[in-house]
Amino acid sequence: MDRSREWLAHAVACAWMVGCAHVPVVPPDRPPEEQVPPTEAELEAWEDAAAVFARHDEAQDWDGDACRETVGAFERVSAQREGQNGRAVYMMGLVAARCGSDERATQLYRRALELEPGLCDAQVGLAIVDLEAGRVAEARRGFVAAIRADELCAPAYVNLAALQASDPAQREEALNNLRRALSARADYLPALDQMAQIYLASGAENPAMLDLAEVVCRQAQLVDAGYAPIYNTWGLIDMTRGDLTGAAAKLARATELDPRFYEAWMNFGQLTLSQRAYPDAARAFHAARALRPRSYDAAIGEGVAMRGLTRPEDAERLYRAALELDSDRPEAYFDLAVLYQEHLGGSQSQLEQAEDFLRQFVERARRSPRFEGAVDEVLRWCDETPSRRRRRAQCQMGRVQNIRQAVVLMSNQPGPATMPEWLREARAAR
């Protein structure tokens, strides 16, 4: 590769694929007549700027000093063409996005497109800003526009496919878009990873798709054995197949290759938690929380791991941290109820607190099919009139009834427990 081509590869080292970071995006090569050959000074400036960007992106230390240093490096590149270098302006926009300024990033992406109409990465960058702001329809239109402007724009195909993959009816078209991305760049790892994810999602209806998913993972591994996202996807394939040992090894490998890979830490945490490997689960969820301190799910996961490690005070602290993040979600209330009912001293006041947490859980969860089983467990109330043996055979008391019965026994009160009014109303509303 001559240096006039090589400088393009140095220009961009960013991640646009939905739900996945760490993907180097290299602009498609342009026909020579569309490029003004770079000077030696410009090549050196690109190499210096690319190295600065890569250093900060790998460390994820995008503070004020890092942002200023990296923008300054690409400003020096742009100055080689009197500020008219569209790709350098795009990279300044990418730095702005890394530094948390989507407004400035949008301005720079648009300026890059003025200087170089149809620039793939700038078009995709604008669509990503829309996507991260929840403007999915606008983002989809942006990816389509990027493809129309540049039929070799692999990142646009991959992002469009990721949106389509959420709808089973569009998965075939998503696969077609990934094939187009791979036609543009045969070694484009984000496309291979997304393809494996689609085959994985189809595996529930057709287990043969899991074989295809693994084949794609192996192909990606041959391209780059150090590509972390593919091990995360591969680990999920193993989990679906029931190979939990293989899944744990691959998810651990993903976190080793990229310690800042939040999704891999969360998946590893969920897997080890299901196996009651509480120290590993606590470590995984703690790492995930360090990466995303406002992650409700990571706080809950670490709390459950702490409960398993018989550290109830730490578990309660983490559950309450989750409540501070989102008091409308029901999970933390249920976990606090379990903690107070089963893992503390079992005093009457603790049991009454557990019941109140269950009440708050039911208020938030009873209309969600996702929590139907847990709500049933809370609301179940067994008829006390048959014999104890028959009663146990026919009905398993729910959590609230268990709490009420325990309080009755602690207070030496005769007779069965009384159903609380809030539970009666919740049962009637179902």
C-alpha cells in the first residue's frame, strides 16, 4: 500500500456499530482522481494525530486535556490544507463526541460534509447522534442516506442492519446489508459480529442457525484473534447451547481483551451469578459499575452477588443505589424484600419492612409480563381451612403469606395469618 492510501487508514479509529464499541472504521478508498495526494508533512501530521487519538481512545481518558490535545492534533492536519480537509474536520467531530459534546460533533460532521460531500463517516456520525438521542427513525434515514451517497459505506450497512435485526421480519434484509458491508470490506469485523448475532437470535426457532453463528465467529477470529466483541457473541452462543464452561471462558476472554467492554462484563456477571460463583459475579458487576456508574442492572447484579457472599449490608447499599437511579423500576424492591425476609436477623420489624418492599414491587411490576411469575409468588395466598398436609400438597404459600405467618408465630397469636388489604386489592385487580 502506498503512503497516499495508507494515510486514510491512519485517519479513523472509531466505533460506530450499534451496541458495540472498539471497532476501527477505515474510510473506503477513493479513486485517485478524487484525492489530492498528501504531502509528506500532511502524512506526518496524520500519523501523529492518529496516534494521539488511539492513545486516548484506548485509555478512555477523554478529559479536558485529552480533548484539547487531540483536537489540536487534527487542527494541525487540517491546517496543511488551509482548513479544507473534510476528513480532519470529521475527526475533530469524533473527538467532540468522545468528549461528550454531541452539539459540537454535529456541527463538525456537517462542516466535514460541506468540504467532502458524501463522506461516509460524517454521514454515519450524524445518524449515530440521532440514534443515541432516541431519534431512531431519523437515524435509519441517515444510514440509508449514507449508503446512497457511498455504496461502499460499510459502517452504514452495519448500523442499518443492527436496527433491522430487532424485527424478525427484517432479519433477512439485515443479513443482506451485512453481506453488502462485507462486499465492500471483506474483513470488516463489525459486520461479521452483527451477522453472528442475527444467527444467534434465530437459533431459538432454528437451532441450526447456531452452527452458522459459530462459523461466522470462527471466521472473525481468523481475521483478528484479538477482537473482543466476537468473543462476547460467541459466549452467548455457547450459553444458548448449554455449554456454560465454554461461555465463561469466551466472556472472560472478551473482558481480558477489552477491560472496558461493559456488555461483556455484564454477560459474564449474569453467567457466573447463575452458577453461584459469587466472587466472580461480584467482580464482573463491580467492573461494569465502574464503567457505567449509573447502570441500574449492574448495581442490582452486584447486590445479588453480595447477598450470595453473605454480605447483606453491602447488598442493601447496592439495592438502594439502584433505587436512587430509578425508583420506578420494580427489581430493587423485590431484592430488598428477599434480603429483609431471608438474610437479616428475621425480627418482626424486618419482616414488616420486607412486606412493604413487596407491596412496592407489586405496584410497579403487576402490569409487566416480564415479572408475572414473581408477582404470582408474592400474591399467592393459600386457603387455611384444609388439613396442613393437604394444604402443603395443593398450595405453596406466597411470600406475603409466609411473612404474615411468621409474624403470627413470633407474637404467639392464635389462628391463621390475615391477608393485608393491599394484597386483597392487588389480587382483585388481576
